[in-house]
Amino acid sequence: MTIARGGHRWYASVLCKVQMDLPSPTRSQSERGRVGVDLGVKYLAALSKPLHANEPGSAVVANPRHVRDAARRLTRAQQALSRTRKGSSRRERTKRRVGRLHHELAERREAHLHQLTKRLATEFSEIAVEDLNVAGMTRSARGTTEAPGRKVRQKAGLNRAILDASPGELRRQLAYKTKWYGSKLAVLDRWWPSSKTCSDCGWQNPHLTLSDRTFACGNETCGLQLDRDMNAARNIEQHATLDDEPPVACDRRETSNARGAPVSPATPPGGRQEAKKREDTGPPGPVPPQRSDPLASPPRGQEQTKLF
Ligand SMILES: [Zn+2]
């Protein structure tokens, strides 16, 4: 069991091993086939096929209003905090409020992501995502006692911004949910230029920038004009390869620690973050926290204590 603190709440996570038969895809899953998923910043995700078969508009999954509202409240609380005097009791109160709001936002975002990943895993037979090096991108700059890291706070802020879009969390949830619901996870290499390539003819636009919201194919015989993220989602669908991991069955609330982080001391720091590492939790007994592993360090201001 792992005890974790998040915001103003405490959480207890219990790990257990359960044997289960892995289902095969249903007929409707097989009919819908593979879907490509591109995570967005303004919205949650763009899909190469609509999430609901009869609603073409569901190809874009928006961030729900309650997530945006929570983000706005957090911004206001942070502004209020910056106006308080150091050491004052008002500052302490506001600080606690900021912590609560942070946690609330993270929880809402995660709940929404859970809804999406379950829907994807039950609706399609294969779900294709981009392999983003989240572990590397969000590695803590903390360093060690002997060689302390530089710009730790700045890096922590950047890490938060990257984690807010949750590409690693999307993949982590899909890795086990696809197995639970009879579908498969496919992954596209992180270096594959999914935004810059035409999903119809393969023509590449190396000069595409983040502000170009529409992909316009320069190949005269093709001439595809498509929303940039939709084009990326189609490329991800077409070019991802199946991810063959051994079966696992873990959910965040049920893993060895609340983060779903690996607990095996043999886990290489910054290694791939698939759930497979949680399959074998090593010999019983206390496991030292791996401070060098960003995935093992508590997220969003959570403090964790490994009990046994
Ligand atoms: Zn084209």
C-alpha cells in the first residue's frame, strides 16, 4: 500500500495481482478498426475517425468546461497569492487554496482523460498514438547532493506545462485499457514528422510552423487541405506500429504507488514508462524512492510515502 497526499486530501493505493483472461475485440470494434490520436493543447485530442460513429464532430475532443473553469480559478488564486505579504497568515491561507485548486484541476483533467481512453479502447480495435519522450522531456533538473542540478524551479515549471497536456498519461492508460477491452495499442516513432507530412500522398512541408493551423499539400496532383491536427492524426493512424507489451492489468488507483510509477529498484531511471515495469515489483520489502526517476517523483506537489 502507498499513501499519497494530493492537495488537501490523502490517498491510499493498494496493489494486488489478479489473473484474468484477456478478451478479443468485439465485432463492432473490428468494424471500426484503427484510430489515430493526436493530443492537442487547445483541445484534448484530434482523432482520425469520429469517437462516436454517427457524430462526425466527435473527431475533435474538446477540453470540457469544468477543466477550463478550474484553470481560470487557479490563475486568479495565484495572482492573489502574489499580492500577499511574506510570512502573513493571509499568505498561508492563499497558499493552501492554490494547492487545493492545483489538485482539483489535475483530478478533473485526469478524470476526463480516463473517459476518453476508455471510450477509445472499447470503440476501436487498434488505437495509434505518438511515442512522445515524456520521461526525458519532463526529467527533473534536481540532480544529486554531490552534483546539484541547475535551474530546478524553471525546469519544474516547464515540466508542469508539458505534463498538463498528458501525452504520457494518455499512453499509459491506453496501454492497459486496450488489453482490458480486447483492443491493441500502436505507437508511432517520435521522430516521424506527423504534422509536416501529407496524409494522402506523403509530400512533406519542412517549413510548417506551429501557427499554421491548416495543412496545405504542395503536391499539385494531390492538393489536400486539412486541419493540421487532423492530418497528424491520420498519419499516426497510417504509420504507427503495434506495441507488443506483455499483458498487464493496472490502474493508477490500484498500482503500487499513486503515480503508477515503477517500484522495482532494477528499473532504469528515465526508462520507458509503460506499465509493464509494474508487473514484477521485485522482492518484498521497502523500496527506496528513486529520486532520479521523474516518474517515481511525486507529481503536482504530491508527497508519497512507501509503507511496505
Ligand atoms: Zn498530398
